[in-house]
Amino acid sequence: MKINILQLLQGAKKATGIVVIIDVFRAFSLEAYLIHQNAKEIIPVGKKEIAYEYKEKDPSIVLIGERHGIKLPGFDFGNSPSEIQGISFKNKTIVHTTSAGTQGLTNAIHADEILTGSFVNAKAIAQYIKTKNPEEVSLVCMGWEGKESTEEDTMCAEYIKSLLEEKPYTIDTDLLKRTSGAKFFDVKQNEIFPQQDFYLCVDTDRFPFVLKYEKGKIQKIEVVTK
């Protein structure tokens, strides 16, 4: 099994094999929590205009997303796991758009199969890939807005790679607090980046399922982790 670690939007565009689009802070951590909270369906879209069109056609749809970290006007929620804690999304369809993660999904045009990636279900992702035993795996780190590499996405890719190769790896959350996660501990930015989001996003291997992107929608696949 050849394992590639790629970066940013250009990485998504050239990724092949089973492709894992990684966005730890916060898109694909959030989607895992939404599925855990019984969301009926998640539709990731690249353009915010498409999200507004969905809402116009069906007012019952829940709009979740951001640009530059800030909740989009008219959206129900921002891209924040802590904001949706304790809320049931049973029978709700979510349309989700972000600056990085959902852009990666819609641009992974050469993938045989696309999964979302985050710490919260990393072990399940690795186990799922092992059962598929593909010739090639591409772990794409979306970074900040798909343009600038970030420590958390690269660390998540390295962790998934270590699980696939059955090698030890230490997730350094203290490093993340000092680097790409520092915004969650800056009181001036807490309205946009709540501190609790950091802890929810680094709650490693919390969920025993993968999220597969297929035909424009997110599909939950349960995985038996070892």
C-alpha cells in the first residue's frame, strides 16, 4: 500500500486511490458530531451560493458553515462543534460549506473513493482502509482555507499513516495549542473560535465510524476498530 501525504487544495486536485480529505479544525470534526447527533443527511458544498439555493428550495434545511472562520450570514450555525453540542439533528438535512474541508471534497476529482478525515475518527478511518487494502492512499491536509499548511491536519495525516503501518505515533496536543490551535485560546478570538472547539476536535478516536463522500452526500459507515 502506497501512502501519500498531500497538502492543500492542489493536493486534493491530484490525489488518487482512496482519498482522505483532512480538516481537523473544524469541518470534519463537526460533521462527525453532527452524524453522532443523528443528522439525517449532510450535503457538503463548495460554494455558499449553492447552500443558499438549497435553503430557498427547502426552508427546513439546516445551513452550517463559515468563511474565514466566521459564520455566514443567514446560516443557522457556524463551523463550530461546541455550538451544536446537545442539539438533536434527527430527521434534519444539513448543507455544509467551509473555506477548506468541503472545498477539498469537491475538488478530489481523481479519487477512487473519498473519506473525510479528523482525529475524532482516525482509527476507524485506518481500519476501514485496511479492510479495503487499496494500492494507493492519499491523505490530504487541507490546512487554513486550503492555502496554508497547518500542524493539526499534517499531524492527523501522520497519525493515520502510522496506524496503517502499525507504527507508534504521539499526538502532541500541547504543540497544537501553541501553533495552529492557539486561536482557540486567544480571548480576542473566542467568539469565532471557542476554546471548547479545540478539545472536541482533538478528542482522538471518539467515534467508530467513517464518513464517506459519495454522490454529493456524506454517508456514515460503521467500523469495528481493534
